[in-house]
Amino acid sequence: MDNLIILGTGIAGCTAAIYAARANLNPLVISGPEDGGQLTLTTEVENFPGFPEGIKGTELVQLCKKQAERFGAKLEIDLVSEFNPINDGYELKLASGKNLQTKSVIIATGASARWLGLPSEKKYQGRGVSACATCDGAFYKGKEVGGIIVSN
Ligand SMILES: Cc1cc2nc3c(=O)[nH]c(=O)nc-3n(C[C@H](O)[C@H](O)[C@H](O)COP(=O)(O)OP(=O)(O)OC[C@H]3O[C@@H](n4cnc5c(N)ncnc54)[C@H](O)[C@@H]3O)c2cc1C
């Protein structure tokens, strides 16, 4: 039986993995359908502390995964399709057909942006089309967005 299984290799899952691994809990981290989470969909991330020049979203999650592995976290590409309580923990069913048992679970399955479904959305994602106003608003200072000039 595992000590701890973390669902999600986004920034939250990786952060949980770093803390848990450093506490000798030997966490197993399951990627889910989007290994690295939503930050892998973006180009420049400007608002993470410690990166004064910004950092690519994919690079940030790669570094975070590496940091978790350095302390002993195990990362696996798979998807948890079901989990049920058992006597002293939980049983997880994975898409690969594996069944795992664990004493505890951290769910860091994040969220997904609600896109309109236009073909151009994919083409211009991270190049003008944004799904996060607080993340990307600052990129548009002084520019025209939807007929309005964004204030400086
Ligand atoms: C285009 C875009 C640009 C962004 N830019 C910025 C930015 O510049 N700055 C900023 O701060 N934020 C930005 N964000 C928001 C940021 O990406 C999210 O706030 C952040 O990724 C949330 O992290 P998370 O780990 O909670 O979840 P997520 O990143 O959503 O990760 C969820 C994880 O859970 C996994 N998962 C889901 N279901 C299962 C399952 N059944 N079993 C196992 N695993 C599962 C997924 O595969 C994934 O690995 C942006 C978002 C988008 C979409």
C-alpha cells in the first residue's frame, strides 16, 4: 500500500509532491490527461515569484517535477478513473487497468479553461488569445482589446 497518491502533475500537484517527498512520505504522482497541467498550454509566465524575466510555462512545470523527483517522488503517466474508500485508506482504479491502494490521497486535478471551440483559438493560444485575465491582462497594457484601449 502506498502512503500517499497525488492526482495531477500541475503546479499544485508538483508542489504537494515536493512537500510530501521532503517529509519522507514517498508520494506517487499520477499525471492525468494533461501531464504538467494548464501551464503547459501557455508560453510566457510572468507572475511566478523568483523569475524576474518570466519563464515558459512548460519549463516551470518541468523544473517543479524535477524538484519533486529529486526528493524521491515517483511520477507516472496514467489517469485515475475511480477511487473508493477501503478500511485503512483508498483503492484507486487507473485507466491503464492498474488498481492501487493508498493510505491518503491529495486531489490536485485543477480546472480547464472553457474555450469557445473556434479553430483560430488553438492557433493563437498564448499568442494573443488568453483564457486567464489575471494571468495575461498585463500583456495588453495600452493595446486595443475588443474595441477598448487597456489602461496603462
Ligand atoms: C492558456 C493559459 C495561460 C495561463 N497563464 C498563467 C500565467 O501566466 N500565470 C498564472 O499564474 N497562471 C496562469 N494560468 C492558470 C494556471 O495554469 C492554473 O492556475 C494552474 O495551472 C492551476 O494549477 P493546478 O495544479 O491546480 O491544476 P492544473 O494545472 O489544471 O493541473 C491539473 C492536473 O490534474 C490532472 N488530472 C485531471 N484529472 C485527473 C485524473 N482523473 N487523474 C489524475 N490526474 C488528473 C491533469 O492531467 C493535470 O496534470 C494559465 C492558464 C491557461 C489555460
